[in-house]
Amino acid sequence: MILKFDLIAFVENKETLIVIGLIFGILVFATLLFWIMGLVKPNANIAELKMRTKSWWMMATIFVVATVLDPAISFVAIGALSFMALREIASISKNVREEDRKILIWCYLAIPVQYLFAYYKQYGLFLTFIPIFMHLWIPFMLVLRGVTENIGRSMSVLPMQLMLTVFGVSHLAFLLSLPELQGFKAGGRGLLLFVVFITEMNDVFQFTWGKMFGRYKIIPKISPNKTWEGFIGGIITTTVVGYFLRFLTPFSGMEAILICLSVAVTGFIGDVVVSAVKRDIGMKDTGNTIPGHGGILDRIDSLALTAPVFFHIVYNLYYLK
């Protein structure tokens, strides 16, 4: 009965339906465009674009389904992303000690606790559980193992992995728990779609502009494909798109511009941070879950940072009263 109610409420929300139509419309257009380009120019170097489009189809479907279904199911779906991302980064970490693998169980157990705090709208506990409690608990558990060799590195790596894959991503789920605002029909679903769509479009635009016009590298030793042209073009395009999609949010025009700028810059930071970690490990991708774009973490690396930044800007502007 609850699921039926949520589906009806979702269908009645024209704003979210418009954006979902736009998302899949863009994906259909891109898929057809690259297919036609392959027929017209068989030698064109578009294999990477085709594979990335397939991965965008998968991620778009996951988050659209998360907004349609009952909130409890949505929380489980997003929590599963955290689990898979944590498992990926834990499995590829370099020089992992046997003691670290035994402590990982506490990191996995932290996932349902964090998402339960989000589901039950326990903002204070949600905000402090991982950054404070788990940052104390994990080092203490490592100490109890009695092995001090490289323990300092483990005390830094494990909590950071938890922050990146669980704490950051869980803010997407908490958006669904935000209370209704008067005059704002899209609600938490609209905010979730907005930040996911803007973040993913920022990745797409930065990649596309960089491919088309990129000449000047930003940080070639970390991510050689990142260029100033792609970065700036992505920020501008993302901000323009976000401005016209602000009906999914309670933002004014200027707020939408500033918040989209923040999301675009933060998304870039998330991407290069994970790129640096992968370069340290000596791997191109964190996994092969998504065809054409590696693992789950490869796809949500930007969201791991844009989600908390977006959430706390929105929360402080509209909900912290």
C-alpha cells in the first residue's frame, strides 16, 4: 500500500517526470548519434563514448528507480552502492595488512547504521557517526590487534575509505528524508534527481569539451585527460543546465547558479581525488561492474563529494531554522 502511494505521488509530480524524460531523452539521442556516426564514419574514434553511454544508461536507471520506489527500497539501493564502492576500494588497496582486512567488518557494519540514521531523519547522529565515532573506533580496533607495523597508514586509509564511499554517498539517501517545504512540490526526490543529474552531466560535459577542444592539461601526472578547456566548458554548461532545471529545487536563479558552480567544481575534485588513489595503486579502474567505465566507485566518485556539499548547502539554506 505504501509502495502504491509513493508511485501515485511520483506520477503526479510533473517536475520529476519532466527531468526523467529529459535524462532518458538525452541518452537515447546520444546512443542514436554514436550509432549513426559509427555507420557514417566507421574509422571514427568513438568507442569510448559508446561505452560511457552504456554506463550512463545503467547509472541513470539506478537513480531513477531509487526515486520511484518506496523510500525504504530507495535507501537499500543507495546503500548497496556504498557497499559495492567500499568493497571495490578495499579490494584494490595496496599493501593492505591482514589486520586491516579483519577490521573491515566494522566498516561494512557501519553502512546499515549510517543509512538507518538517514532513514529515521536523525540528522545529528547521521552527521557525527562516521566522522567522529568510526574515526575513533577503527583506530582503537587496530590497536587491539596488537600489530603496530604500518598502523599509522591503516588508521588513515580505512576511515578515509569509509568517508568517501559511505558517508559522502549516504547524503543522497538523506535527501529523501528531508521534510516538505511549502510551495516546493518536487521535494526530496526532486533534489536527488537534480544533484545526480547535474553531477553526471558535469562529468559528461567536462569529458566532451575536453575531447573536442582540450589542449592545456590541469594535472597531467594525476589525470592526463583533464584539461582546462574541458573543466571550464563543463562548469559553464552544467551551470546553464542547472539554472533551467531549478524547478526541481526551491532555489532562486542566483542560488541555482552558485550551487551548480559548487557542484561542478566539487565533482571535478571528487574525480581527480579517486584518480590519484587509483594511480597510487597502479590501476585504471576500481572494478569492472559497469561496462566501459570500470567499477561503481569509478562512476560515483564525483557524487561522493558533490552529494554532501549539495546536501549541506540546501539544508542550511532551507531546513536549518
